[in-house]
Amino acid sequence: MTSESTPKYTPLDICRRFVTSVRHSAELGIEVTDASEQRVRALMPWQEKLVGNPDTGVLHGGAVFAFLDQVGGLAVVTRIYPEFEITPTIDFRLDHLRAPGKGKNLIGIAECYRLSEHVAFVRLSAFEEGQEDEPVTTGLATYMRMKIPSENQFRKSKA
């Protein structure tokens, strides 16, 4: 039996539900494998349709970018859990250190390391599955915090 103050879903549940509801995340095949207080780990499987250079089989940088942007936003979700806010990307910077290997799945990790009243700050990295010591890309992102008024706040503002 749960009390009203006990959240219905875990951060991992919320992240997985969100990924399946966003079309581009589903197209990328993102699978959230872990979600803790401020950190998310996810997998993006190598897919032929995501290849940027057919001669080498290297994933397109845009697919890597979209993957990590999604994982970064989810790190913010876990940091503010059990509250919920809309968190559009303000700024996003990646350093592509090397190309991921053909046929290699990518693991993305994002950590929301700071929250201010209006902005969330996130560190990101991606590496080939099984090679966590050799990142493919690293980056930093900021997300706007758009608080959703609670039902009580909404009622007060209409009065």
C-alpha cells in the first residue's frame, strides 16, 4: 500500500515512458538503462538508418547529438523528481573526440550537476558499449526550467 506522498513511478519508469512517447527518441531506439537522483544512462543501438557516411558506417553526428540531448533532458527530470517541469534546451555543446566504430552501440551518460532557479546544468558523454574509458564525445548543456503550476497555484491565480 502506498501513501499519497509516495510517487507512483520511479525516475527510471518516468524516463522510459518519456522516451517511448517522443517520436525521434523512439526512432533512435533509445533505451534508458539506469536513472538515479541526477544521472541517466541510456543506450542507442547502431542502426543503418543512422549512418552518416555509408563508406565507413559511422553514425551521423546529428544522431549522436539528438541522443545526448534527450539523455541530458532526462538527467534534469531525475534531478527534480518527483516534481515535473518542461525543460527545453537553451545551449548544447559537444566535442566529438573520435568517430564511433561501425556497428557499435553507443552508451550515453548525463549528469545534472547544478540547478538554479531557472536553469539546469548538465555534463554529457558518450562511448561505445563496453569502452567507457574511451569517450566518443563529451559535452555540456543547459536547459530552461519551466515550472508547471500546481493545481492549488492555478486556483489561487484565477481568484
